[in-house]
Amino acid sequence: MMKFFKIGLIFCFVFTVKFSFAGYLLIPMDDDQKNHLKAYGIAYWTLQNGVEVQWLLNYKGGSFLIKYVQDIEQECVVRGVSYEIIADVQAQSILNEIAQPEVNMDAVKLEKAPKIAVYTPYDRRPWDDAVTLVMTYAEIPYDKIYDPDIIEGKLSNYDWLHLHHEDFTGQYGKFYGAYRFAAWYIDQQKQMEEMAQKFGFSKVSHLKLFVAKTIKDYVANGGFLFTMCSGTDSYDIAMAADGVDICESQFDGDPSDPDAQKKLDYSKTLSFKDFTLIKDPYRYEFSNIDVTDTRKVRKEEDYFTLFDFSAKWDPVPTMLCQSHRNMLKGFMGQTTAFNKDLIKASVIVMGENKSAHEAKYIHGEFAKGTWTFYGGHDPEDYQHLVGDPATDLNLHPNSPGYRLILNNILFPAAKKKKLKT
């Protein structure tokens, strides 16, 4: 009997030690992480399965702390994500360290996986989108929606919206000069004109303005908006040009308003002010918001720096800037970066090339919601051209530029609270 009692004690001791040891999964996001991008997918998958995630801002590159569940550990193994198994006491020690007032760190609880929509044409166009590429790679699910869905009121079903390479001005991306004879361009214009007529709009620009205003209402009601490249400046230009014809005849069959520039209303925009339109249909540019044509930055010297925000006092921009690098490689696009002189004072600049006087990554609030604009096309393809192959993210699993996109996807799941184990 004594023998069995001792065996029972030993078993209980081993079980207790194992249970105590396997209290939490720590997913590091510094240089110890083998695959930063898929780590975000693990965090999202964990939330989908009803398990909370603690996002440790500025701790080892913005690590994730999760109550130990064997299935989550197995998913990390399958996806090639680095992790550590730590005891309750170790997790509490980390949280105590983070809570120290003099330390620029904080813990934010992620509670529910946000429902994600990508505003994109239903058919495939000859370019790729960094956001959909990285969500696919990280195995984060999303729905595609477009103008009919917006008009039918489906936008309210989603927490987070990305605008995929859209031109909200009705100028078809300003591709006229280079691609007006291309089959995809001709088809695009025909399809958009038919869609506008179907929903009772006399011009494509009127349809796009309606969609843009609906998206603004979505943000005002608490939605999270994210966009890159020309989805940024073309959106604000359309809002400022509400009721003003800025399209030349090549786009809508009649001349633009000769006084269009004077009639712009910058109070209707989210981020930009005092910009000047570029109405020439042969120029691949919307306005002087973008710096692509004016910047004098060599490729090998093209970097932008993330700002260091206070995690405890400014948790939102801190979340959006989590990375294992604070200096990132620049990359171009139709809208490469933003002229800092044309950014509203209320806007938070989160990433900039200071010497070039340009902002790369900006954020702001509008009523109950937020928006984030990120200049450039593809963080791992310096100058992605129409028709170029899509970036293979298997070659860039630790991309700090792509991490910024994924920060925005997790951001709607966050609730700012002091956390305890």
C-alpha cells in the first residue's frame, strides 16, 4: 500500500509540475521568430477558436501571450511559428515587468477575431495586392465585396475594410496614357459604366463617390478602414470633389469643370488638405499629395522610420507600429508616400522619411472609427509594375513592411485593459 501511495505522490507531483510549466504559450516577435507573418495568423486563429490573446506591446517585438492549449501549440508547429512554453509564474513576471510605469510596454487583450472585408473587383486585374497576399499567406480569412455589396448595405457586416487598388475619382486608375488600348482596361471601363447605369448613376465617378461616402459613414459608425497605394489619395480627392466634375472627357465623355480646383472642399477629407489636382489624362498621377514624381531618393537609400509611441498612453499607434525593426525599406507605388505639407494637423504620422519630407504611414480617427493609410504597393517589391508576378511571401516570412499590414488586421480585436493571469 505504501508503495502505491508513493507512486501516486510521484504521479501527482509530475502532473502538477507539467501543468504548472505548461501554463502559457509565448510567441516571440523579435529576431527569435522564424515566421513573423504566420504568427499573426496563429493569433487570429486562436481568437477564432474563442481563446483570448494578450498582445505584449514593445515586448520582444510585440509578442503574443496565450493560455496554453495543446491544439494551439500544434498549430504553431504545423505553420512553422516559433514559440515558448512558459509557466504561470513566468507569464506573471513578464506582465509585471510590462506594467512598470517607467517601461515603454503594455499588454493589450485581443478578444474577438474581426470580420474582414476587402473591397475589390470580382474579376482579376493585372496587378496584385499586398494585403490579400499576406492574409492568404498568414491564413487569415476574408470576404471580397464590391460596389453592389456596398449599395446593398452589406458593409455593416464587417469590422475591418481594406480598399484594394481602387480609384474613387472615376478615372480608372489614371491608366489611360499607358493602357487605354489594353483589353483589360477597355473591359474595366465597360464593366464600370454598365454597373453605374444599373444602379442609376449617370457616371462612374458618381457611383464611386456614393461608395466613398458610404465607406466614410461606415468609419463614422465605428468601422476600421485600411488602404494602400492609390486607394489612399484617390479616396480623399473624391471626397473633396463631391459635386465637382474633375474627370476629363477620356473618362466620362465630357470636359471637367474648369474651376474644379477652386471648388474642392478639403473639410470633407479624412487626411489631406490644400492639394492640387493633376487633371492631365495622360499623366499617371492624381494630385501632388503623392511624391512619386518629385522625390529625389535613390533606391539604396530609400528607408522610412517608425515613430516610437508611448505604449501606455498611446496604445493605438503603438499597436500599429509593432515590428522587430524601426527602420524599414521603402517601396514605390502609384502613390508611394505623402507630401507632409498636405497632411491635416489632426493626423498621426507613424512612419516617415524625414530627409525627403514625406510620410509613409499615417493614421487618424473619424467619429467612432479609425482609418490608416500606407503608401506604396508592395513592401517586398520595390517597384511593382502592372503584370509583374505576385510576391512569394515564402521568401519574406519576416518582412517588417508586411507586419504593418497585419498589425492593422489585429487592431480591431484589441481592448485596452490592464491584464492579469
